[in-house]
Amino acid sequence: MTTTDDIRRWATALPEVEEVGHFRFHVPVFKVRGRTFLGMGRDETTAVFCVAEQQAVDAAQTDPSVYEAVRRPDARKSFLGLQVELGRVPAERVRSLVEEAWRQQAPKRLVTEHDRHRPA
């Protein structure tokens, strides 16, 4: 199973990532320039990735036992991201979700700069 340490290693390898503790649940949350792109679940067996809403809906429809499109529980019901059962997804898939979420939330110039310096 992918662990919090695996996710931390992948996330912090990306540019300008900081790790903070969730204000209520005290689990790791990863941000790029102040924008959250990934948060660990309360027991750290799940994670929520801030990917595009349609991507989350599609994944949840494909395998609802593994993926869930998550919305805020309050009156706003705004979209949060894709919750993933980490023990049921290959590590490479989780790793790709870390980068996809980072790309979704990072400023476009930072993504472009990252891609320019990335080995081919």
C-alpha cells in the first residue's frame, strides 16, 4: 500500500510544495503557492487529490469502491477532489495523481518552468 511517506516524497519533489497539518484533523496537507492540491484522510489510508471535477466523477463511476468525488459537507457543496483508497490503487497511479493534482493547482508559469527543466 502507498504510505503517507511515499506521497510526501513524491509531493515534495515537485517545485514550491509545502506540507502543513490540517487545522482540524492534524493530517498532512500539501500546497503549492498556498493552494492545496492534496490532503491525507483522517486515518491516512485515503487521500483527496485536487484534480478536475470531471476526472473525479469519471473515476468514481468507473470504480466507486476505490474512488469517490468529494464535495464539501456544508451548504456550499463545492467540489473538493478525488478521494482514493490508497490500498486498492497501484503506487504508480497514486504517484501520477500527486502530479496531476499539483498541475491542477500550481500556477501555469510554474508548471511550464517545471516541464522545461524536466528530463525528456
